Amino acid sequence: MRSRNQSSKPANSHLLLNQTKQSINTTIQEDAFLPRHRKTRRKLSPKQSFMFPKIDAFLATHSPPWYRTPVVQTAALGVVFFFVFAAYTTIQFYAASIYGSNLASDSVSAVYFTFTLTCLVAPGIINKWGCRMAMFIGVLGYASLVLASLIYFLCGGEEVMWARRLVVLGGAVLGCGASILWTAQGRLILQYAAKATELEILDRKSSDESVFTMENVKNSTQTGKLMGLFWAIFQCSSLVGGSISFMYYNKKPEGSTALYCLFLGFILMGAVFTQFLLPPSVLRKHTTTIFLMETVEKHIDVEMISEQTPLKQSNNTQHEGVKELKEVKEVILNEELSHQSWWQEAKCSLNIFFTKEMLCLFLLFFYTGFNQPYQQATFGNRFFTRRTIGAELIIFHLMEILGAIVCGRFLDKDKNANEDLCDKSNRRKRAVMCLGGFILINSTGNLLAAMEEYESKHSSGPTAYDVSDVGVIPPSLAFACWGFADAQIQVYCYWLMGGLYNSGSDHSRAVGFYKCVQSLGTSVGYYLIPTSRLGELSQLSVSSCFFIIGTGLSFAQLP
């Protein structure tokens, strides 16, 4: 408590309030809750309160402290994707059975063509509109394909030409929405991780004010853990979607209005949930902040009563102190938006696409999209029976979940509580070990697949193994390795981008480049699936070349 022999009593109280604000500012990070002006900003901008201003107002004043933590918000983001992709992955996997091979091919091609193109402009959309608004629109893009499919089934199906074209158009709109959705997801999760890192650094070293610098944040991230959590929840959508489709298509091998109404409901729920996500500026470690707030309130009350002798002056000052404290405690939903023109945003996005960092990672990004068309379509459909494919996909996605969690925790691992979070050499060692593990595990899957392909080439053809066959073990191990390795490299790419860039705008641009190149790889991979264009063994060989060269070049861009 301050001495009474200091300057005048009204000034005394104001100085105390200023010190209080500075203490809270240090604990919860200067932009977490504090308005920068004395007047409380209760109104939200139109872009921040896009569709649900009442929800925004409620979250700003009534959301519980635990809800404002990075981990909970990352899990909420995963729930959004869970609902959307529980529907979409089922439609995509059974597209040939539902629409016929030609229409399915046209629709998927339209998805990835528009996905690739719109990734070039998606960063500017996210930077100017904000993540929540962009994600809401992106999810509605997925709903467009489901709605087009409903009309397709109701109006006669394959025999009606305009209905077929409507499905292709729905796929094109979905591709545009997907680029916006995934770019916004990437920016949001990288910002959540940056905020979590700031809070972690402050929690460990709050006594040393010099610890909190942008260099420290750059060299220490929580991206691995949060991305691993998100990816695990996201992959659960494939398990649920697969279960729904197994129960339904086991009895009825074609689509229906009832099934697609269920899918549309899932996607619309995901769209609504995007409005319950919070911007990174309001995230905190709530236990520390609650304790400090309670201590501050008691401290202000005692200080005002003890130092202000005139009753009138005491009442006025106390009233002003409470008013200012309420301003300190006000939660502001403030999302970082760009004020640049659309042309400037496009120029900045193209500039980051051609940086040394992104060019070194180009082939690795390309491989993350190119690999799965061969793995799940060319290889899976030839070496497994129809009922075994379902079991193999469960194995694949379970290993995705395991790989995401293990890799994420490893990349952010601290050997002990006293280890410097900001030690750049430790991050580089973990990056090298992660890439080394990825090479080992993915190479094992490719070698097992190559053995099956060579045996198939020198015999009468591939053997479609059933679950009960002993021979199913090697290809099943290949699927397990591919699933683990895919999650491993996806989490690593986000973790690396989180360390390369600091601002939200640059996060959008980096993720936009990543998804653009990844989608291009997926498009090329699906184009090469027909064996008349490229043989099975040649597909595996080309995929392995991209894997080896892309991973090798990524060693030139370590954190």
C-alpha cells in the first residue's frame, strides 16, 4: 500500500488505478481485455457482429472464463469442422455410388479447381472480413453442394441434364467456400497458438518483464499442441461419417432426400457454431486473471477508504474508481482486420507466395495433397474388399488422430519446467526429429505398398484381401503408416508457419499458399488415378519422388 505522505489524495487514487491497470495489463496481455480509451466501447462493428449481434453481446459480457482459453476455443473450432466434414467426407467417399462415375468425377474436379484458384484471394477476404464471418460463408459453401444434391434427387437424378449441371455448380461453389474456410481456420488456430504462447511465457516468467518480446513468441509456440487437438477432433468426423454411411448404405446403396437433409442439418449447425468462436484478443488463463481482479477490487476499496478523509471526496473518487475498474473488466470482441485495399491485399498475398520460405516448402505442401488419391483410391480400392475398405479407413483415421496428438505434443515439448521456452536450438532439433520420423514412417508405408504392387505386377493381378485374410496385414500396416505420417506432416506444416510469421495477416497469406498448393496436388493426384493415364506402380513412384524431394528441401527451411 502506498504511503500517505505522497502527493494529493485524489492524485493518489488515480495513480493507484493506473498501477492497477498496468498490473492487469501485464497479466492478461495488453490487448486482451483493456480498451485503449477511457470510454467503454460496447458497440461491436458490423463485421464483427455479422449475423448474430446478440450472441456477440452475450459472449462479450457473460461467457465464463474457461470458455475464453485457447484450448477450449481450439476444441470449439474442431467441433465446427466435425459437423461439416461428418457430412462432406461421406458424400465425397460415396460420390461414385451416389452420382455415377462421370458426374462424381466432374463434381470433384470442380471442387478442387475452384479451391485452388480462390486460395489466391482467400487471404485478402479473411484479412478484411475477419475469421468468423469468412468461416460462416465458407461453411455455407459446403451446404451448397448438399442443397444441389437434394434438388438432384427430387427432380429425377441422372436423367435430368440441368440437375447434373447444378451438382457440378454446387461443387464449384463448395471449392470457393472451402478455400475461405480452411484459410480462416489456419489463421485462427495460429493466432490462438500465439496467444497461448504469450500467456505461457507470462505465467512462467512474469517476474522478468524482458522475457515477453516478439522474438520470444516467434521462437516458442503452442501451435503443435493446439493443431494436434484440432486435427484429432476433425478426424473424428470421418469416423462418425463412416459409421452413418455404413449403417445407411449397407441397406440402400444410393442417396436419398432424408440422408441429405441430415447432412444439410450437420453443415448448418457447423455454420451457426462459427459465431460462438472468440477472437484471440480476449483469450486468457482465467484462473490467474480472476485472482488478480478480486485482489485489485479489494485493494482499491481499502486504499480509497483509508486515504480519502473528506466524505464527499471519498465518495466521488470511489465512484470514479469503480467506473474505471468496470472499464478495465470490460471484454471487447476485437478482431484484427486489415484496412488495406483489395488490390494491396492481393499484392501482399502474391509477395509471400514467392518468398524463399514458401518456395522451399512448395513440394512438401504439394505432396500433402498429392499422396492420398493414390493411397485411398488406387491402392485401397484394389487391395481390399468393399467391407474391408471401411475397416481400413477406420485404421487410417485413428492413426491420423494418434499422429496429430503425438506429433503436436512432441513439437511443443519442454524437457522440464525450467527449460527456456524461447530456445531456438531446441525447436530446430524437434523439427529435425519430426521430419526424420516422418521420413521413416512414410517410407515404411511406401515400401509395403511397393511390395504389394510388385507382387501384383508379376502375378495375375492384385488380390483384394478380406478382413479375415492373413495377407491383409501388410497393406493394413501401409494404411496405418500413411495415416500417422499424414497427420504428422500436416501438424508440422502449421507449426512451422506459426514460427515463420507473427501477424494475423501473414498467417492468412501463408495458410492460403499452403492450401493452394495442397489443393493443386490433390487435383493432379485425382487426375492421374485412371491407370490409362499413369500405371499403379508409376503413381507410387511419382508420389515417392515428391515425398523425398519435398522433405529434403524442407530441411533448408527449419525454424
